[in-house]
Amino acid sequence: MALTRDNHFVPQLYLRNFASDSSKVHEYLTLVSRPRVPLWKTVDVAGTGYETDLYTRIVQGEEADDIEQWMHRDFETPAREAIRNVLADRDLTQDDWNRLVHLLAAQIVRTPAFLVKNLNSWGEQTKQVLQQSQRDLERRLREAKAKGEKLVPKSSPKHSYIPLRFEVREVPDRKKVQLVTTVLVGRGHWFQAMEVVLTSTVKMLLKHKWSIVEAPVGLPWFTSDDPVICLNYRSPTDYDFKAGWGVPKANILFPLSPRHMMFTQVGDDFYPRRAPSRHIARVFRDIIAKHAYRRIYSSEREEKISSLRPRVVDEKLFRQERLAWRNWYEVQNEAEKQFWDESQHSEFWSKHRDKNRS
């Protein structure tokens, strides 16, 4: 079976809700190479919101699209009927809400914006975790030695997407051994974050009371390539996108169509439908525009959006980004190959050294 290489981080199922007909949507870029690039471009739903081999990985030497298939099977397809019910203004069952929440969670973690935002912090967090783990291991070894006990290894996770290797190095002059842990920061951290969020952390989102917020006439919702907004809101000019999922009064927004938007304020009561004032609707539109990463999608070519989110004209940055995403898959493959090649090299020389000593 052929791999799915065009990995849509904005699902076609979702984006069709904003199409001007069955397959076309209006696209506004927040970063362009030249001033003469038109403000709006009409694109096919299948031809945007994706990168080639964004989720493809190597498993036991073979290419695998299991992440893409997982997203389609467990998050997009199950939400199809629930989205239909939203668009038809039907009452939503608890099962509908659960499926919509799972889709929302997937749209938080599967986007390039999420990767870019978190990649550097993953490296620092991993370093801290490994340092703490090493200190804990050293403490347990000392305690076991003092008691004359043998240290029993703890069970490890069934699998991890993160390339991780362990080496035991001798320190001859100190008559000790050194445990060295090496980790590769890259797509594995992203895939691992997806799994943790979508199998565990999502349970927090399921506890919230969700509503459908209906856009006033003349102020339709639009969406973006980073469509779920976790908002700390203080005033129309004072807010940020760093809200925790369980923090009281935090807001989470997810446009579903030009007329419908999922919404919760953490800790609030349940209101199936909400109709905001025109003032609040304008604030929401401003927030949606400013939260976009590189693309805004709309059912119509709105002149207002260019003032809500003025685009950046930077040819160098534009080309750098396009090149980075074009090379993403091969760069990650090469980094992982080199990582494991170094492991084999280290193992070879360790065995060679031990053989010469015997």
C-alpha cells in the first residue's frame, strides 16, 4: 500500500467547512517573498495546509506513515458526523462533543506551529530530565550497595519515538563506570508529544463545558494553519496565547465554520449555544488572525484581515522556511541515521578494546 506523503496538518475534512464551494478556499499568507504577491489566493482544499512527509518516519529500516494514518483514523474520521451536526445546528450528544474535543486536541499538536514553538524547549526539558534521572540512578545505586542489595531495573516504556541510547564507559583511574545517556532532539519529540497529549492530556479537555459560538451577521469566523487558540484574555488589547488547559478562566477557541466556533472558558457552566455581541465577535476575529502561523483561510476575501494581521515581506526568511520544510524529512532521516551509526561505532570500539585486553 502506497504511503500517504502529503501530510495535511489542516485536515481537508475540516477546511472544506470554510470553502467558498466544495473544494476551494481563500488563502492569505502572513509571510511573503515580495510586495507584489496578491493579498489573497484561491486554492484547492487538497493543495494547502500540508507538507510532504511531515509525519513520515523510519521504523525498522522502512518508511512508515503510521502517524498520518493515526490522525485520519482516530481523530478526523470519527469527528465527521459531529461536524455535520454542528453545521446543521442540531443538538450535540456527549459523544459528539467528545469527538470534537479529540479533533481539537489533534489540531493543537499536529501543526508546524506547535513544532516550531516547542522544539527548543524540548531539548532543554530533555536535558533536565536526563540529569535528574542520572542523579536518581546514582542515589539508588549507593543505597543498594550500602544495603548489600542488587539493583533491580525498573520496567521501561513499551516504546518511544525519541532516539535514545545508553553507554557504559569505564573510568580506569577511578575504578568506576560512567553511564552516558544520549538523546536526539527532533521529530521523535514531536511524535512523542502527540501521543502523550492525545492519549493522556486530552482527558483534561474532555472535562470542560463546551459551547458553539455563532458569528453575528457580517462578522464570519475564519481559520488558520494553527486553528486552536489557548487564550489568557484580560482585555481586547491585553491577552496571550499561553493559557494552560486546566487554568480557571482560560479560554480555548476552535473555529469550525464561518458561523460556528467551539469555545470554552475553563470552569464555566455549560451553554450549548452562545451568541456574542458584535464587539466580542470583532475581538475574536482579531485574536484568530493574530494567532495564525503562516496561513489564514476564509470563505471570502476579506479586506479587513490584512489590517488585523499585516503580512511580513521578507524574501530571505520566506525562502529559508520553504527550504527547511522541503528538506525536513531528509534532514531528520540523516540525523537519526548518524545517531545510530555513532552508537554502533561506539559499541564496536568497546568490544574491540575488551578483546585486546583479554
